[in-house]
Amino acid sequence: MNRVIQIAQNEVGYLEKSKSAYQKNKNIIYEKTAGAGQDNYTKYGKEMHDILPSVMDFPAYWCDAFVDWCFYKAYGAKAKDVICGNFDDYTVNSCRYYEKANRLGTTPQKGAQVFFTKNGKSNGCHHTGIVYDVDNTYFYTIEGNTSNSNSVVANGGCVAKKKYSISAYKGKVLFGYPKYELVAVAQTQTRSSTKSIDEIAREVIAGKWGSGEDRKKRLTNAGYNYSEVQARVNQILKGDNKPTINRNLPIIDLSHHNTVSDWNKIAKSVGGVILRLGYRSYGGGVITTDKKYNEFLAQVKSHNIPYGIYFFPTSINEAEANAEADYILKMVSGLNLSFPIYLDSEIADTKTHNGRSDNLDKETRTRLLKVILDRLKAKGYDCGVYASTSWLNNQLNMSKLNGYKVWVAQYNTVCTYGGSYNMWQYSSKAQIDGVVGNCDVSKLK
């Protein structure tokens, strides 16, 4: 459930595209706000149409396509079973799948699919969304093809968060309850009382959850993944104090360009944080620590968030590459890193492309990166390269970096990089609770 809600939250603010914008540039559907129009061209409709063209039209009204897309992103083809039947962009049919599975009701629940209906029945459904929270007065939704209005707006043109009075909408909504029990999710609760895997593991060690089959049953009934908790228990007992990475949540990267409003929210919303340690300036060539690095480092440590670092090198000879390696090794000494150390390889001066390292030839750029990576590896650090798919293919000789990790940047719904990689940055415009404005998000392979 957490996974679906997080995916939906990341899409808030997306605007449907005009026909003319789409015809001019089909990739415009992957931009969050550019090319806005009223012609129902969206990435949700397009991608679901590609998966199941017989029941998913494109372009077409897309509130149901948005919900299906969120579930598909969370669970792949298994999502059809979770939503009780199949993908369908017709809300009446989607509601009937829940009805046939005896999973349709009138009580709002977190994680449910809400159907707005004209007659209180499945055959009157005309709009849908995902319930992300419920309290005694309201149920809160994330909907596609709506607006920021306080009422139901079918075909409104954007993804938005809404809230509705439970009493006022009685008889006007139905709720489909997905079969989340069919999929293994590391954490199935998001209530404020839910504890992290690390906290639960330490409680297990303290004897608070019993032992043997009794422990397994109690943890499972409480919504925790028993195997994950037990694995963490074993790590702690062996002296491994690194926090557990929740692979079902996005990995974000932060630098001085980002503003953080609430680290407690970040701790609950992400699987880990990659911090920019620093860079060598593209003009003067001065090695500089990111202005917010020390502040952010203290916060991820105090909030027990898995973390890693990246550095932006612009060395133009081996002496400079070794100086960069010296700096990184000095700064990471004593850190309990959960992710590899990444070197950010890309254009330094994005305006003129005349940064000090921008015009290095492919072999030289690769050789200098390898100097740094070899130094880090020799000291026992896991390390690798961050770059776009195009950069990896055209500006680096990746055969010379075999054995090192790769973090791919490709803002798309799929990663098309053909080489080996361990992490994929899929968007630079995500909305993460606790971070002000857009944020880079990645997922582990």
C-alpha cells in the first residue's frame, strides 16, 4: 500500500498535454507541466494503452488509467490481481471487478480505490482515485484528470490531492479494496506509530516479540516482513549498525540546491539519501565541499537514514584526479555508508559546454575516473559512476570501468541503458514529503 501511495504522490502536479504539443514532441508527456492542454494526452494513458490496448484507450479520459498506472508501477503485471481483475480505463468496469471479487464497500480505507458514483452503484461510476489517508471527518485522495477544486472534477486535467467529507459523500462513493496481501511489501503500514525495521529488530533482540514461530506470527500480524526483520536482527548481532535500506521506497539525492523542511517526513518517505559531498569547480578548478553537506550529513545520521555520497570531479590530469581521490578519502573516513561512493560524470558548464573538463576525449575522461575509483577501491570502498544513459554510451568507455557500480540517470518510465547498473534515477521532478519543491528520485535495481 505504501508503495502505491508514494508513486501516486510523486505524480501530484502533473498536467495533461495538448494535442499540438504531443504531435510536436511525443516525449512531452513525460514532462510534469510543459505542453499543458485539454486533449487527454498523458504518460499514464499512453503507457497503459501500450500494455493493454484492447481496454486502455489513448488519448482518452484518464482518471482510471492513472490509478492503474500507479498499481502497475508498484507491482507490474501482478497489479491486475491486486486490483481484483484487470486494467480498464472505464470506471464502471473497474468498479465491477471489485464487486465481483466481493471487495467493494462504502467504508473509506487508506489504500482503497475510490469510485465517485451518480447513483450509489457500480453502474453509475464516473470518476476514480486513490485514498491516501482517512480520519474521523475526511477521506483524502490523489486523483488523475481532476483539478485542485474542493469538489469532484472529472476531466479536470491534472493530478491533485483532494479531501472529502465522509458524511457529505455517503451514498455518493464506493470503495474498492485492493488485495495488497498478494504482494510482499517490506512495510505495509504508514501510521505514525509504525516503527522502522531497525527499531523492530532491536525490540526483537530485547525479547519484546517472543521467539520462534510465535515471533514470526506476531510480526506478520503486525504488518512487518518477518524475513527482513530477522535479517536485520542477524546483522545487528554481527555488529553491522547500518540502517536497513527499504528498497520499496525511492532513493533521493540532495545538494545545496535543495531545501529540506522536515527530516522526520523524509525518514518515512525514502529508502535512502545520497548527499553531494562536493565538487571541483569547472572554472577555477578548486575542490569545494557542498555548502549543505555537513548539515545534511548530521541529519541523516541523527534520523538513522541510510546514506551515501557523490562527488563531481573535473580533473584534467592524473595529479588532479589523485587530489580528488585524496579529498574523498579524507572526507568519508569513519562514515557508515550504505551506498557506493559515486563520481558524477557529466557536462560541467551546461551553458557553454566549455568547462575545464568538458572537452576531454572519451578515453582520457574514462582513465581519470578510473584513477579515482581505483584509489577508493584499494581502500575498501564500494564505488562507481553516475551519468546519463547518453553519457555512458558516448562519453565514457565503460568496458574500462568493468566491475564498478553504475547509477544511471534517465528520466523515463523505463531505463534503456544496455550495460550493467545497480541504481536508476528516473525523475528530477518528484515531490517528496519533507523536501521543498522538486527532488531527484532513484530506485535500486
